[in-house]
Amino acid sequence: MGLGYPVTTVTGQVQKQIVDALHLGERERASSLLSHIGYNKPILLADNFVQILEYCTLAPDPLFAMEICRTMEEKGIDMNNECHNLVILALCKGGYLEEAFNLMSSYGETPDCYPTLSKYNTLLRASAKMRSLTHASECLDLMERDMVGKNEVTYGQLLKLAVFQKNLSAVHNIWKEYTRYYSFNLISLREFIWSFSRLGDIDAACEALRQMVDLAFKEGFIIKKNAGKQMLSLPIPFYNKLDWSRCRKDKITSVASLYKYDPTQANSMDHQKVVAFDMKDVKGIGTVLRNPEGIFVIKVLRLSFTHAIKACVRAENHKLAEQLFFQMQNLGIHPSRGAYDGLIRVLARTRGFHDGMEVLKLMQEKNLKPLDSTLAALSISCSKGLELDLAEAFLNQMAKCERPYPFNALLKACHILDRPERGVHVFGKMKQLKVTPNIKTYELLFSLFGNVNAPYEIGNILSQAEVAKRIHVLEDDMMRNGIQHSYLSIRNLLHVLGSEGMISRLLHYLRVAENQYPPRTPIYNIVLHSLVDAEEGDVAINVFKTLMSHGYHPNNVTLSIMIECCTITRSLKSALGLIAMGIRYGYPPNAQAYTSLIKAVLTLEDFDEALTLLDKACSEGIEIDALLFNAILKEAVWKVPYFLLSFVDRIKPPFSLLHVCLFPLLILLLKIHPLKDTRLMSERFSRTMFRQTCNLQKEGRLLKTYLGKCLLVSLTLQSLPIEHGNRQEFVPLRSNPVSDGNDSYPDRIDIIEYVMDRMLKENVRPDAVTCGHVFSMYIDRGFYNTAMEALQVMSICMLSEEDINENTTVFEDDFIYAEDSEAESRILEHFMDSEHYSVAFLNLRWCAMQGNMVSWSIHDSPWVNRLSATNRFLR
């Protein structure tokens, strides 16, 4: 023990004064008192600084601890182990890890100060807390050099480092090494259970949990083993030697009944025991509670079960989570909020939010407030189920949300349901709670808020200005949060700009993508599609050349788009060249390529070549769809030239009430107007509304109720009394075409009927557009009965044979022949997710309303038989 300055009993009072000064923040006075401590008094010892150093470790105050070291060195006072340990602890707690290592290595070994395992554990604990693998490695090297060994504290810190590194094999090795020198206690088993659970090894976590339960419920159990004991008298078997025959995985039929524990049935519920748990020797919770330290044991068990249940979330193993949860109650351990959190999260992720909400109700019955992570998981699950109100309600209950994941899930649901106004509210809620968005948030926001008119209206100056404003606001917010564009955000942004027809900004962001990272072929496909849609053929060709010059290979989507571009440039030769290029790159023509090629051929009005391509596509076994046939039907149907119809063509959905009211007005106009063309204008107006309504997507579904009015007006107009001077002539429905020998608007009825015959033989399901083209063609030619029959056949072909065979009676009674006024609304509601079925049943109902009985066998249709007979020898 070194000599130094004198000391008296006053020294203890000076230490207290220094501590009080530090506590009050008077560091100058504390430093002054420290420099004058023990002045002109008997000998000072290192122990005279212990009280101050203890305060420095609690505060922590590493700077004053280092000042004490300098003072002791200046006064010639040798540091002992206690002071040395306290200084290292203060430095580690204060984050001065490098200084702590320097202090550890700078002091030589003396009788009063030498390396101890406690000091190294302090350094190792600080390294694990700061996740500094470099310092941890250095500490282990020093421990090996000084041969201080390891104790249970050391193994605990090594487990934390292994979990930080996500090194499961290291945890396994620590387990093996631990079992060689120590017997397990509740604390060490808890640390292993936490480690295995965090790293996803559920089997090992359950085996460690089984050993914990066995240990806790034995008579005379131990809480903490003495570190001095080195060997076990009865070694515990390693965790991989499991008896899996004890594992039961019975199905759970009722969520609510499972988690309501009934003590009277505890002994009859062995089938619910957790994997590898053997409860034969367990005497019950009373054994533990009779022990003075039983409350602590229950806390450790509850925490360990919670860790194991939460490990099931990542593995999506809801069955094991349910078994563990029930086992807690079977042992008399009341589940904590964390245990409920793990169970609800795994149920919400694997079985849906309904089961999670059932457990949440039971949790609330026990007056347990759910954790924010529980509410976030339920919100995400509700968003995936497109339950926006429930998802938002759970978000509103959260006290704090540090991550944007639940908000992103809700924004994605808003995007799927096309509810941008709801998305605005969600984003505002994020701002209110100060939740920092991530790049996924902005990717969704660009998709959700970017479009103004598209896809229901063509972009105009006002909508384009609004889109530019929204993009500017979002990009400013990204800049404030230090987030740069990702590949997906740029892609979504290009989609938006292309939909609104903002070509210049589209090309600007393409250059941004090219400069920021390799844009790859899908980015170019988006730009090319937008340019072709805007009929910017020359610009599309230049972009395609850029794609090729950058070394990217076009895929089948690229080639289909560029073949479509050839319809703008009217270059069939280029289209054929693109087909050859696709074959070289390993992309033989598919349905999209044939559709685009047929459009290119039809720009030259070469129907023969178009039909040849149609036959080739069918013969090659390509899976073709209605779009290919519609391309020919569209060109074969003649165009209506009247000014009224050109006005109607400019009306884009969704239609307003004014547009719908034009139907009765046109009927009235027909009755009183003397012009002979009024009647034909009215017919064709109704048919045009029919075609446009058929083309509606999503938002336009509800407007299909007006489809019947269009059809009824078109048919009624043929039967209205027409004034000729002073007499009235009743014109019945005709089955013969109207022709005055001067047909100014010829259509290719032969081509249309050939295409429809081929479509029926290839079992290609028509769509609403197909119905519109064929129905309009027959109506324009005056074949009204044939139009109704063709509409009926096409509508039946839109349904699957399985549904027709199994549900014919239901379809007829509830939809087609129903006499109530809500039949149309019932069809739309019942087939909300199937536009084909909605259109088909509305068509069939309107056919029935005109007196046409529905025949479910299309082969009995005279129209189908006539098409087959007429085209039997063609091609």
C-alpha cells in the first residue's frame, strides 16, 4: 500500500462535500476540493477516494473519475483493485471504452492492483452494450493472456455479442462450453432462451425452456449457482437430444376457448403440452410460491415463455405459439402483455386479423392494455384484408409508433382500393405522430397521389399542373428526411407521368434514372408504353435506340410495345423486324406480340393478312385472349360520324347525372322533332353509351346499371310511333337489315362473324368490349334479333362451365328472372370482384326483359350454328 499525503477524519467529510458538489453540478468547487484533499495531514490512502468513485460510477461521471486518477498519480497514491475497478466501470458506463482499455493495460501488476475477471467482465459488458466487436475481441485476447478464465457473467456477455452478430453457431458453442463447467440456473437458462429465440432456433429455445421448468419446480431449486463451483454431479443433456415423440400438434378449432384457462380441466389437457415438455414431475405452482423467492422464479418463467412465443412470430409457427401460451396457463403462470403480443402477432400474420382480435378481446377482459406492437400487427393484418376502418382504428389507439410499417400497409390498401383521399388522411396522421417515413412510404405515395385524371380521363393542363405540384411536395418532403429516390419510386413516378401524358417530365426523370443507377429494361418499358400511348412514335423509337445502345436486351414486353409503335408510324416492315429480333433474343411471338402485329397490319386495312395472323396464333397453341380478337373487331366495326356521337365520345367516365338524364330527353326529342335523322342519332347515342359503359373499370362498375337503360332505349326507339303528317305508323322490331341501296357506312360483317366463330371454337372468353363491338355491329345493320341472340351467347361464354352446371337455378332465380327492382344492384354487389360476371348477368337479365328466354347451351343457338356453317370452308 503506497504512501502519500497525511489524512485525518476530516477526509471523509471532504469526500462527502465533493460528492455533494458534483451532484449540484458545481464541478469547479469539486475539483478544488479534490486538489486540496488531505493537505498537510497524515497519510492518504486509495480507499479515501472510494466514496467519490462510487458516485462517478452511479452518475456516471467518467471525466471526474479520470481527474481522480490524475490527482492520485500527482499525490503519489497507489491505486488498489477496488479503485481501479470503479474507474474502469465509470469509464465504461460513460462510453469512454477506449480510455477504459488504456487504463486496464497501463497499470502494471502489483500486490494491490492486478487483472481480475470482474474488470474484464466490465469491459466485455461495455463492448457488448456498444456493439463493438473490435473491443470485445481485444478484451478476450487480454483475458486469455492474463489467464483469468470465464464465469457465468462472461458467458452472458458472450451470448449478447453472438446475438448481435446473428451467430447461432456461436451460441451453440457457448452452450456446450457452459455445460462442461457449470450447472444451469434460472438466470443462465433465461439468457440462453433469449439468445435462441432472438436467432430463430425455436427447438433449442423450447428445450432450454423445458429444463427451466424442470429446475424451477423441483424441491429445493436454486436461483443462482455459486461461480466457484466448476463441475456438475449430474450433467444436463445437450439440447439436440430431444424426445420428439412427446410432441403433439392437435388442431385448434376455437380461438376463444383455447385461451380461457379452466383449472378443472388442466389434467385432461395433456395434448396441449408444448414441444418436448415433460410435466410428470411437476407438482404445481404452489411448490414455487411456498419458496420465499418464488415470485422471482415466476417472473423469470413468464419472461422466458414470452421470449419463446415471440420467436414463433418470425417463424410463423402459430401452433407452437398456442401450445406455449396454453402451457403457461397450465403451469399457473398468468401470461404477460408481451406473451399476448407474441401470440396475437403470429395469429394475425398466419391466420388473419379475426383470430388476433379474438385474443385481444380476452386480453382486454383481463384489463391488460395491448402493446403498441400488438396494435401495429393487427393494423397491418387489417390492411392486408382491406379493412381500412379497422386498420386505422388500431393505429389511432397506439400511444407511439416509431416505425412507418403499419402506415405503409394502410397506404398500400388505400392504393389497392383506389382511395387516395383516405391515403391523404393516413399521411397526415403520420405527420401528426411525427413518424418518419421511409422510402417505401414515398413509393406508395407516388402511386397513390400521382394520378389526377388517369385512368378515367385523359390528362389536361389543369390535371398536369396538379400532378407536378404533388410531385414537388413529395420530393421536398423526401429531401427534408434525407431520403433519395429508389428504383421503385422512380418507376412509380414514371407511371404517373405517363398516365397523365406529361412527356417532357417523363423524359426528364428517365434521364435522372439513367444518371442515378442502371435503369434496366422495365424502366424503359414504362417510358416506351407511355410514349406509344401518347402517339409519340418518333420519341419512342429514340428511347428504344438508347435502350439498345446501353447494352440492355429488350424483353417480350419491350418488343410488344415497339410493335404497337409501328401502328403509329404505319411501318409493317419494322414490326416484322421486331418479331425477328424477338426470336433471336429467345422471345417467340406471344399473344401480346400478335395483337400488336395485327393492329399494325390493320392500319393498312389489310384484313386478309390480319386473319392470317389470327389463324397462325391459334394454330401455334398460344394462349390467346379476347384482346387479340377485339383488335380485329374494333377495325371491322364502322365509325359513327354524327356530331352528337363525337360529343359523346369526348365524354369520359365517370358519367354525371346529366349524361344519364339524356336518355329520356332523347326519347322526348324523337317524339316531337320533325327531323328524320333524330331517331337514328338517338339509337346510336344509346349504343355509344353502351360501348363506353362496357369499357369502364372499377369506378365505372356501379354505372353499369345504366347499361340496361341504354339497351332498352335502343330497342324502344324501334317501336315508337312516328309521325308522318296526320297519321301514325307503328314500326315493329325488325329482323332484316335496313338498307336503302346507298350504305354510306359499310362494316365488315363477314370478318366480324368469322372472328367470332374462331373465338368460340378456341374457347376464348369474350369480354365487355367484345360484346359492345358485336352488338353494335348488328344494331347498326338493323339485325336486332340477331344482336340480342349474339349478346346472350357472348354473355354465357363469359361464365365458367362449372358455375353454369352448378348454379343455373340460382342464377336464374336471383339475377336473370328476378322481378324485384334491386336485381341489378344485387348483381353488382355479388360480383364486385368479377367484372366479367357483372356484365354477363346484366346482359342476360336485359335479354330476358326483352322476352328472350336464356338458353345455357350455346350450341343450340341458331346464331352459333350459322357462324359455324358459314365459316366451315373458309381458310
